Amino acid sequence: MQGAHPGFPRRRSHLPLRLALVRGGPRALPARRGAAPWKARLRWSRRRSLGALPRACSGTCARTRDRGVIPLPRSPLFEALRPRQWTKNAFVFAGLLFGGQLFERAAVLRSLLAFAIFCAAASAVYLANDVADRDQDALHPMKRARPIASGRLGTRPAIATAVVAALAAVVGSAALSRPLLWIVLAYLLSSLLYTAGLKRVHVLDVMIVAAGFVLRAAAGAAALPVEISPWLLCCTFLLALYLAIAKRRAELSLLGEEAEQHRPALARYTVPLLDGWLVALTGAT
């Protein structure tokens, strides 16, 4: 190739360019003024690769494509289980980490089983909460894309799946440890009370959310079993309370005057009040 830039490869397939597009995203497309000709040709090839992407995707598919990620197909039921939220159940491994049994195979296996049990319990709670709040979520700017709120998943299969997941969590915890069973039952009961109406009570709503993380840490210790430090439970509660209050502040800032319609407890909160709580919790944690 005559007149080509010395840094530009002469023989190269367009496949690496398309892979670079997927990794880099369309934000890197505009070329700067005065750029070298080979850079302009490179960006033009990336534009052609962008046009080859499927145009039929919408909603989540379009947003993930803009971020340079090709989404995998999944069912609305699996999406309603909220597998991304299962990372919260990592607090179950606190007992394994601070109990000195990190390298014991039996302890690791029991912790993994406790993690799976809490994933099932949490998914049951998520489904019940989405069914109860489907009308409010349909008006929310972000929650309206959820499977139940958008109508992609009916309430009957959601309720049936929630019951099966809750029973699986109860049976699994009973088979693993009796203290773990009581902790799982306490988590399910508090979560159902939260969904039934306690989430509309300010201060109490964030306290219940924070208590759920403490139950996760206690469940990990009960599954081994090991004694867990009260200081660890206290720090877990303060950290979870900080995250819950930060979420309320984000919702209050996002929704503005319509915050009370989506979450009644937000009517008693103000941004300066939540900022003061966050500062206090930062020092306490």
C-alpha cells in the first residue's frame, strides 16, 4: 500500500476493528480535525462496523450496546429474580473470613450453601415486592422497565416462583443448620413486613434494610458454626445503614417533587437531613 502511514498495518482483517469497536464503544468514533488520513479510514471502518450491529434491539439492549457490551438473551422470570443483587449476599462469607476457616473445604462448602440459600430467599422477596409495587413501579422512570411492572411477566408465575424459592430457602437452611433456619425465617418475615407496609414508615424502612445485612452476616456464622464478633455485626449494620440512606438520598434527588408518589417514606426525608445522617455514619463506621 503506497502512501500509507508507517504505523498502519498493511494487511489486516476488518475483524479486529469490529472487536475494537465492541470494546471501545461508539464514543470513540468522532475524528479530530487535522488527524492523519489513516486515522480517518480507521474511524470510517468503525462506523461501518457500528452499522452492522443489530438495529432491532431496544431498551436494555440499546443501552448495553452504547456501553460497548453485547447483551445475552434472558427470560423475564430470570431477570425478575435480580441476580445482580445477589452480590449483597456476600456478607454471608463474613463468618468464613473472620472465623479462621477460610482454607477448610467443609467450611467453604457450607458457606457456599448458605450463600445459595440466601440468594433464593432474597429472590423470593424481590418477586413479592415487585408484585406488590407493580403499579407504582410502572410510573417510576427506571423501575418501569422491570419485568412485572412492564407486563413482560405475569403476577401468577411470579408469585409461584416466589413461593418455590422461599420454600427452597427454608428447607435448605433446615437441612444445614437449625440456627440458620431461624435466621432465614427472620429475614423472610421482616422482608414481608417491609413489603406489606413498613417501607412507608420513615427511619424504620432503612433500619429494616440494614438489619437484613446483619442477618446475612449472622447466617454465615450460623452455617459453619462459629461465633461472630458483636463488633462485626455492629459495623455491618452501620455500613448497611449508610448505603440505605445514600440510596434514599439518590431517589429523593432523582424524583424530586414526585418522590412521595413512588416511595411514601421519602415525604419525611430531606436532602440536608440525609446528608447529616451520612456524615454521622461515616464517622461512626
